[in-house]
Amino acid sequence: MSEVENNEAVAESAVQAEAANTAGLTISDLSALKQIVAVAQSRGAFKAEEMEIVGSVYNKLNAFLTSLAPEADTEDTTEEETSSEE
């Protein structure tokens, strides 16, 4: 990774961390919210005319969480490699 890409990644992480601290939301909170929406939908909590809006927000939330998943997978892989080398 070049120095510029590394600096951009660090800056992006800092922005995400600051946004999370400001809002008081964590990735775990957003993941829980995704599960809450799925359970509420399966229990019929939303009217038919509301499903488009709920689905749209759910899809955006899912895409956001999925975009963060490769970072977590990379960290897990790095930790596993370090552990196996010992």
C-alpha cells in the first residue's frame, strides 16, 4: 500500500470513528438494528405500504455493514496468522 493510500485509509478511519463517537452509535448497534428490522418484518410489524421504505433503509444498512466486513475479516486473518506463527 502506498503512503498516500495509507494516509487516506487512516483519515477515513478517523472520520468514521469521530462520526460514531458523535452519534454514540457503534457498528454493533447498527448490526443489532438490522436484526431488529428483520425480526419486526417477520412478525408483521410493518404495513404493506411501509415495506418499500423499510426495505430500502434495510438494504442501505446492510450494504454499509457489508462494506465494513472486509476490514474486520482482514484484521481477523492477520490475528490468526500471527497466532499460528507463534
